[in-house]
Amino acid sequence: MPFIKLETFIDAKPQLVFDLSRSIDLHQTSMEHTNEKAIAGTTTGLINASETVTWTAKHFFKTRMLKVQITQMKPYEFFEDEMLEGDFKSMKHKHIFKPEGRSTKMTDEFSFEAPYGFIGKIFSYAFLSAYMKALLIQRNRVIKEYAETEKWKTVLLQTHI
């Protein structure tokens, strides 16, 4: 099963980075190039523990659907989402937030399994892992940009200290 681990250092407090990371609206902004849209479940604002969101997006010349649930959450430290329905055989994404001085180390631990047996495994390791990693890097780039500037105010209504 492919496993991707990314670390992103963000010059902002963990509370702000945590909330931006679970913002449905900011996620859609970060994935504009795939036309990703939340169509069911929590479709705007901040997603919380046990809630679901269903996404549609265009990947590999086809509109695809992915329904995920927040299966674990400890505010400001981590949350995990897991696929309930979609094209993967399985998918888990753990988001971890650790203070590093006045900054935050945001770690993504992303694992997935493609369908189609041996052919799916070859495709996953040869191509899909790099594709998924690029999507995560793009998402993290946007979170960092919003957290390190005043842009976060356009996404979050509450005040962060």
C-alpha cells in the first residue's frame, strides 16, 4: 500500500493551521485546477469529528466522487479522514500539527490502495503516488499562504490569537 509522508513548516500557530486544514472552502480553493466541489455532507465551513463530505473532482479525464469521514480528531493536534466511498480500494489521511517555536510543523500521512489487483499496484507505484503527492503539496502550499498572511480572515470568521 503506497504511503506518502509530507512535512510543511508554517509560520502560524497550530490552532490556525488546524482550522484552515479542515476548511471545506479553502480545500476547494486549493483544488480549483481539478474543479473539486463539496456536494454532500459538510459542504462549507469547518468539518468536525464524525462528519462526512462528498467531493467531486476531475482526475484522469473523468469526474470522480469521493466520500470521506473524519474518523478521529483531537483539536489542534490531529485529525484523520477515511474514505467511505470512491475509486480507491482504501484511503486514509492523517493530518498532524505540532508547535515548533512560534511556527507549526504540519505533517500529512497519506495511505491508499488502488483497485484492480496487480495492475492497480503497478499503476499506484508508477504514477498515482506522485500524482497524489503533488495534490497534497498544492493543498499545503495554499494552507501555508493563507496562514502566513491575512488571507486566513477570508476563510475563517473566528479570531485566532
